[in-house]
Amino acid sequence: MRSLLVGLFGPVVVSSMYAQGERSELRDLLAEALQNNPEIVAAQKRYEASRQRPTQVSSLPDPTFSPGYNSTGAPWPGAGLGSQVTSNIGVMVSQEVPFPGKRKLAADIAVKEYEAEWQEYQQVKLTVVSRIKQAYYRRAYAFAAVDVLDKNFEVLRKLLKLTELRYSVGKAAQQDILKAQTQISILETKRAQLEREKRAREAEINSLVNRAPGSPLPRPAELRVTELPAGLQELYASARENSPLLRREEKIVQRAELAVNMARKEYYPDFTVNGGYYNMGGMPPMYMFRADFKIPLYYFRKQRPAVTEQSQNLAGTRKTYEATNQELHFRIQDDYLLAETSAQLVELYEHAVIPQAGLALESSLASYETGAADFLSVFMNYSTVLEYQMNFYEELQNLYLALARLEEMTGRSLIP
């Protein structure tokens, strides 16, 4: 029994982390998602659609072609033509022309809009990648935790059998047997929860990579102990340079600045150029040219409030950028501290806590075999080692989850 416990609690961390077998590769899932995920494809199409706007808004309005006639003495065409100076048949063409600079501003605004859509597209990709990674790591944790529980089931059954033998000769109490049986039931409930987590994360991954529901997914690769690849200030700098969230807000601010200029341009009149040719019959033909100007007469009800509106929008977008920047820095710091703490705990569990708890268990078991220790001491040490092993994998999972979220916020690869 002692050799079984020593073999279990000594190499369990290493042997579980490097177990071999068929594994689902994270990079393959990510490549599949980037190609097939509906959210990514939809964001890409929105970006491609927005790229078509600049040429549309910077073009001149469609011209107007107006055929017609004027008649004298009768309502039908040609009446009085050649004999009356007011009779004619002709055509007129009109072209509306925005005030110079308006079309360029409209194009610039559209460019900023599709640049913002591009950043949104990049953010969607980062978000989907982060979601896949987090589901993958949660599933990997569930598999590792089930492995730990399965090995502990075996040990606990052996301990229960030994206790039953001791009880049969009067060297153990009935409550010791009941405690072991209760612990077995507790482990079974925990295992059922972990099995549900495995199936739930499998369904989530299939959804994100756009596979058919229920598609089989091999066991994920084991989580390996890793270190923080960057400091907090480096992550802040990466976010300033690479974060699509911030860059999208920058584009929105730039668009609002252009919108203010466009609103001010509305104080200047657009105009329409008209030209026409009229056949006068036997008389010389008549030509017509005219320019119509829109006078912003009601500027105090239209243009002035429009400038105020866009100015307020600009102030709002700047505050939104500031709020996004602050929120991003908070989230980066929060996840960095979580990753830093988890990395420290993983180191402690692996090299100090679990080995020390294993030694305490081995010592209490030796005393239990000779009658120098009671069942409760062995059981408490056993439960402690089990708890620390589960905590080890939980903290390892937390480390990877925090790194995945930091990758999403900084646009920087942090996980080997």
C-alpha cells in the first residue's frame, strides 16, 4: 500500500503532463477557425463592404436629363414651331455640384469608417482565437483533473480495503470505513462535473471552428509549466501599438474630427449647373445655361446645430477612447497579476507543497501500518495531497487562461 501511494503522489504531476497518445493540436484548431468561423467571416465581409463606400460618397450626384417642349396655339408638340418665338423642342441637362472640398471630406470619412471596420475585423479574430484557447485549456484541465481523480480512486479503494481488514480484527473503527466510502462518493461527484466540463468545452470548440455538433475531438495536449514571457510595462506598450480596440477608437475619433469639418462646410452653398438646347423650327436654335445656388438661409436652425452636434460627438468619442484605454489597462493589469500569482503557485505546488505533502502522507502511512497513527491522520494527509494536486492543475489552467486573455488585449503572442 505504501509503495502504491508513493508511486502515485510522487510522479503524478510529471507523468500526467507528458502522457502520450492522440492529441488535438491547438494550432490546427486555430487555423480552421480563422478560415471557417462565422463571426470572423461576417466581420471580414463587413470590412470588404465598407471599402466600397469612399468612391460612392466622393462621386458627383447623378446628372438630370430633361427632354421637353413648349408649344403655342395647341398643346401637342411642335404647335407653333418655326412661327412663334415661344415654341420649341429641346433638352436640358442639370448637374448638381457640391461645394469644393465636401466630396473629399466625405471620402475621408468613409476611409476612416472602413479602417475602423478593419480593426473590428482584427479584434473579432483575436477574440475568437482567445475563446478557442480558453476552451482548449479548460478542456485540458478537465482531462488532467480526471486523471488525478482516477488514480486517487484506486488508492482510496486500496486504503478502504486495508481499513476493512483492520476493522475485521478490531484495529480500526467503523467510522474510518464510512469516511473512506464518503470520500469515494465525493470524488465520483467531482469526476461527473469534470466529465460534463469536457463535453461542454468540446461543444464550444466545435461551435467556434464551425464543425457539425457532436464532432469527435481528440484529447488536448497536456498543459506544461510555463513562465510569464513579458513584463507589465511591455504589455502596456504592446497594447498601445497593437490593440485593435484602441486603434478602432482612434479611427472613430479621426472620423468625428472630419465630420465636424464636414458640418462646417455645410455653411457653403452647393450649386447646380444647367445647360440646354432648343430647336426653334425655321428660326435660329436657342441655347440655355443657368447656375442654381442653394442659399443656407436657415443656418441658425440647420447648419449651426449640425456643427454643435458633431462637436459633441467628437468630444464623446474622445472620452470613449479614454475610457477604453483605461479599461484595457485595468484588464491587462488584472490578468497579469492573476497570471503572475498562478505562475508562483504552480512553482510552489510542483517543487515544494506537493512533495512535502507526499512525505507527510508517507510518514503517516508508515505509522498507520504499525499502529502508531490512526486512520484520520492518514486520511487527512491523503486528502491534502489530493487537494494540492487538483490546485496545481487549476492554477496552471488559470495561468494559461490569463495569458490567452492578455494575448487578445495586446495583440501579442505570449503562449509558446
